Amino acid sequence: MIDNPLLDFSRLPRYASIRPEHVAPAIDELLARNRGLIATLCGEGANVSWDTFAEPLEGTNERLGRAWGTVVHLHAVDDNAAIRDAYNTNLPKITRYYTELAQNLELYGKFKALRASREFTHLSPARRRIVENSLRDYRLGGAELVPEKKARFAEIQEDLAALEAKFSENLLDATNAFSELITDRGALLGIPDDVVQAAEEAARKDGLGGWKLTLQAPSYGPVMQYAERRELREKLYRAHVTRASEFGKPELNNTLSSRESFDCGRKRRACWDTRASLSCPWFRRWPTHPRRRLPFSRTSPPGPCRTRARITPSSRASPAQTSGLENCGHGTWHSRRKNCAQSSTRFPIRK
């Protein structure tokens, strides 16, 4: 029997169970192993090749990812106080490690050296993609930031990870908190018999009579798909789409967490200077950036239409000259395949 199943999945017997007390020791040991290997790979005279550098680093990160992925899965499907506490205790450690990994200039330099070496052209397409994706992740992870902004970036990453965990927990708690007790068998018309039987057993476990419906997938899915009563479907649907919102319990409201997450994204983008921001997808997706602002947005400053017009309106323009064009109402005629830069009107594309 393995003392800690999270440490070695290759020798994990089928009857081994992972318990909350296994999480912290396994994560600490795996992080220590990874940091030791990184120190060895970054040492002076270390050879930069796929076999001696990239493969060992990918392998050790894969072992850590599999172990932590198991913890994440348990937190999602078998949530309880013990596993939730173990997850939240070790989440900052994992976030801090991956942030340090992405900001490691020595590893970044070695991946760039591997990319520029002759060996790179002889690697398989999958291995070349791993190297290129690693270089991308180092750039986006803040490896090129100045030390002060690196520290700030790491703090924001930890805050964002904690907010995401809290968001998921509130959503799960809101899902588990809702139940609808049905006392009229006629309200369950159309629902499969096995689902009705499970609902009756759920109500009996709570010491109640009737049928207990929840927002869990085995109950919610069949009700929404087969129930004939529109009122029942509507009630469960409203409860499902408003989980962890301002319409539910205040302690499970995710509105504030969402706003704080957006604020963390804004702070993270602020860590990049203007030149680096143009290559950062977080910055490019931000709609207020001038390069991403749609030309026909209502927020565009007033002024003459900036779209190139083929014909200016004139009383002398013949119908043949304006065929296939639309008047945007700002003094110019446009092709139906173009948009007016001042108006929010999008002309239809006609074949």
C-alpha cells in the first residue's frame, strides 16, 4: 500500500483512496522535487537539449499537474469541509510555483537557446510545438517584466486564483442548497420513472413525503427535457440560471467576486508597458483599447464619416451610380459590405 497515493500514480493500486490528509504532504514534496530539478537545470554548464532539459522539466511538471488535478477533481465532485480546506490551503502554493516558473528568466533563456539550436529543426512537430508554447507562456507569464512588476504580477495571480476558487465554491453551494419538494404526482408527468424514483428516495432520506427535485444534473436535466408542466420547468430553470447571484443568498453572491476578478485583470494588464501590452492577449481583448474599438461603436467621437465613400450624394447622381450602395445618413454613400464609422448601423451583406 502506498503511503501517499498522490506521489506516484504509476504504482497506485485500485483500492487506494485519496484522503484530504494526503494533499498537503504530497504537494509539498512534489514542489520540493520540482524546485530542486529547476535549480539543477539552471546550473552552470547544464546542457540545453530536449533530452537533458525540456523533457525532464515537462515530466516533473506533468507529475505535479496530475496530482493537483486529482485534488481539483475531488474538490469539484466530492466537496466537503476537509477537502475544501485542503484545496484552499494548497492553492496559493501551486499558484506561486507556476508564477515563479513562468517568470524564471534562466529557463526562458534556455528555451530560447533550444529554439535557436540546430536540434530544434530535427525535433518532431509535437516537441517543436511544446517548445514554442513554452516560450509563449514565459512571455505571457511576465518573464520579461521588471522585478517590481513581477512581484506585483505574482500577487495579482494569487488573488485571482483565490477569487476563482471562491466563485466555484459559491456556485457549488448554491446548487446544493436548492431543492423543490413536489407533493402532486401529476406535476411529474413526462419525467422518466427512474428519475421520479430517485426523487422519491431523496425526499425519504430527508424524512419528507413526495418527490425532491434538485439542480444536480441527474435531476435537473431530465426535468428540463421531459417534464410536461411548464411551471415546473420554469421554476427550476430560473433557480439554475440565478445560482450564486444577487437573487439568492447574500453569502453566496458572486457579483462582488466577479467585479474583483475584472479588477484583477485590469491590474494585471497595468503591469505591462505599452509596447508589451500590444503583444499581450489580455490587453488586446480589452474593448477600451483603441486598436480593438469597433469603428461603428456608439462611443466613437462625433465627426464626419471616416469610411471611404465611393460616391458623395448629389441630386445629379443617377440610379445606376448608386446601385448596390447605401446612404448612411451622414452625407456619404457606402458599399453594403462596409460599415459607417460614425453610426452604429451595420449595413447587411447581400449576395
